Amino acid sequence: MASPTKDLPDYFRGKNQLIYTVTFAALFSIVFLLLSLPFSHNSWMALGNSRFFVFTVLFATGSLLLVVLSKFLMYKTRNRIRMTYLGYVLWCLAEVLIICLAYSFITVPLTKIGWERFPETLGNALLYGTISLVIPYILSGMYFAIQDKNQTIRLMNYGNVVLDENVLPSKLEKITLFDNSGDLKLCVSASNLFYIESDDNYIRVWYSDSKGDLKRYMLRCRLKTVEESFRGSSLVRCHRKYIVNMDKVEILRKEKEGYDLDLDQDSIPPIPISKTYEKNVLAYFNNNPRRSVN
């Protein structure tokens, strides 16, 4: 079970995932409310020919817009604000609380039940709000977590292949990348791979072709999955956006803002090391003394 203080996986704040989550939550809420309204006390919501129809539509629209705005802010701040599992849960609960408070403040004067019934009204609203929003959030999170685990990105090592010549193990090692659908997209020698860059739900793989020219290949996949799949290899996470092939690093240098990595390809700009991954990168150099540090 994940720790509440552990960083939230990137896919929870990806654009497509948030869109799917909002859509599923909206559909789930509509079905649940339609089924539960006949059994709800002091509920003024109705979709038939009723004087409350306009209020129902306006409230539902406003609630959906609030959720959309909330998820939009979550997406836009994904690269600037660190979010833990606990932070994500509190964020979602805040959405529910705001919607339920709005419903309660509308219900009391609209149904004329008296403000002394406000706590009871809010309690009922929280119950229905939790079921109609939190449950679809949980189901969506479970679905994307399972999908992430099932991604078939792996490191293939052909060290046991019988050849008629002596070849260094590093030349036999292949980095094989599959997309989210499990389709093989790219197989490149580890000696030709420079770094992998994150772009939301996609990654850019930078490598050299047979002529030595720098090439880029883009596929739908998450950088976090690559990091976990190639853990223990020369592919090391150094930044929220980058995984670097440490065998391609020529210089590690300390700057005012932190460490930078220079790769053995002049056209590649220095790649920064963030504070989060600094210890991890330095440990690699400490465990591989053949690598020089400048």
C-alpha cells in the first residue's frame, strides 16, 4: 500500500486521465442521483416538469464546471507543484465539500426547512456527494494504476546469445520500448541511446542512428514506467522530465542551480539534475568509480 506522503504518480495528473476521470464521474453521478432522488429527504432536484428543473440544471452545470476547473488546475500545476497521495485525496475531498456546501446553502431557503436543519442537510449532502464523486475517483484511479502496471516496457539483454565472434556485453544490450497498447515501437542498442524525455503521457527517445546522427522517436508511454522497468541499468532518472543513459555522460559538473550532465553529443544541451534525483545520480557515480566526475 502506498504511503500517504509518497509522491503521486504522474499519470494521475495527465491530461487524458483527468478527462476520463471527470467524464466517468459525471456519468456515474447522474445515474446515482437519478436512482437515489426518490429516497432522498428534502431534495429539491428533479428532471421532470417541475419548477425546480432550472435550479437542478444550473446546479449540476455549476458542479461540473467546478470539477473541470479543479482538474484543469491540477493538470496545469503538475510540473511546478509536488503532490502526494494525501494531497490528491484532500484535493478531491475539497471538491466534494465545496459542492455539498453550495447544495446545502441553496436547499435551506429553497425548501424553507429552516436554518436549524442546515447541519442535517449538509450531512446528507456529504453522504450523497461522497458516493457520487469519491467512488468514481477511486475506480478511475484503480483502473489507471492497473493499466500502468500492465505496460510492457522492459529491458532485454541478449548476453546468452551464441555468436561466432566476441562481442562486448554492452553492445548486445537492447532497449526495447512498447507503447501503452503493448505494441513494439522501438528497439535500440543501449550504446546508441542518449536520454529519454517526458512530454505528458508521451516520451521522446533520443538516440543516434547508424550514421551517428541524432534522432528522436516519440511514443505514448510514461517516464515513470520507464524508470521502474529499467531500474538497476545505466538508465537513471535525473529530473522530473529526463532519464539519462549514464554511459553517455562525459561530464558531471556543479553549477549554482545544481548539477548538470554533459553527454558525448555536442548537439545535446546540458541536462539538469533536480534536487529530488541528485542523490540517486551521485550514488550511480559512487558505485561506478570508472566514471570520472568533473
